[in-house]
Amino acid sequence: EVQLVESGGGLVQPGGSLRVSCAASGLTFNNTWMHWVRQAPGKGLVWVSYIRSDGSATYADSVKGRFTISRDNAKRTLYLQMNSLRSDDTGVYYCASDAAYSLYYWGQGTVVTVSS
Amino acid sequence: QSALTQPASVSGSLGQSITISCTGTSSDVGGYSYVSWYQHHPGKAPKLMIYEVTNRPSGVSNRFSGSKSANTASLTISGLQAEDEGDYYCSSYRRSNSWVFGGGTKLTVV
């Protein structure tokens, strides 16, 4: 059974930094592309970033230059380093595994709140 | 990076069929066969229902089906059941290794 478990969310002040993690099990992590998706309160799902098996990555324009996705294949863990956080970065952050260019398995999410 | 366009809400009666549309451009929906659909109940993990326009993951009911014509994809749910109620999102691969979601559609089963 595939399990993706996010952690690391919390309350951070505007301009601050936070790193969220996603621990994966039940899949061949080192061969799997991974995504981050977020959902602001009362809003829809928004794609944030993805990383390939070789570490190459792309980002949504809204986070480019502020967020960095990375992975540790030995630890089977995906990360999202978020810097220069703004209030509109508030929301639930989900990790998801990719298959056939779809987000196949999802975690339950971790809540990030950016507020003073 | 504009979102794909979905109706904000749809409703249907138990046992009926409904269709949710998802309109994009030739840079996403119309340009690739990588449209997927997700069911999301608040507080839970989103669930993949359709991938590659028409394919169902193992375990997803055959009451769910997908299609595409030009820049518009569609999700059809037949034989509506109470547990189908929730939010539905389409997504498409977009050129330059990015993905885009629709704004979401709230399905109400009456």
C-alpha cells in the first residue's frame, strides 16, 4: 500500500521560511516523479512544483525563486523549502506521486499558515 | 498560468448521470492526452478518478468515465450515488513541464 505522509507545517510570519516534508512508502521512490500541490482556504487545488527522478524540477510562476523542491532518495522523502513566505501562501500542502502525468497517490496534507 | 475552466457547481438526482466540463487551451488540454480528474472530500486526500483522458485506476467504479474533444475534457458520472457528492477537479499537463488544475466543481446529489 502506498503511503505519503506530509509533515512540517505550522505558523510562520510573513517573510519567514518553512520546510515541509513528505515521507513515502510502498512505492519505488527513487524512480517516481513527485509533486507538491496546495489549497488555500476555501479555494481550489493549485499545482506548485514537481521533481523528476534525476532531481530536475519545475515550479509554478507564483512560487518560482522562493520555493525549492528536493528529494532524498535514501530517506524516501520529498521536501519543499519555502522562503519569503506571503499570506497568500497559506493553505494545505499536499504531496503526490506521479504516474502517466497524473497525480496518482496523495498524502493527507500539512497546513501552512503565514500570518503575523 | 491561468487555471482550466470548470463549472462552479453541478447537481443531479440519485441514479441520474451528470457531466462536468473542463476547458483549456491547445497548450494543455488540447495539446496532450494527459488530462486527469480528481475527487476531493474536505479534510481528506484527493483521489485520482481518471488519468490519460479516459483511463480509470484500479478500484475506481466504471460509473466514472472521461472524454476529450479539442480543448475541452469531460467527466461523466452515471448512476449517481450519495457518496459521489464532493468536489471534482480536472488537471492537465501543460508544456514546459508544468501542470494546471481547474477551479473545481462542487457536485451535489439530491
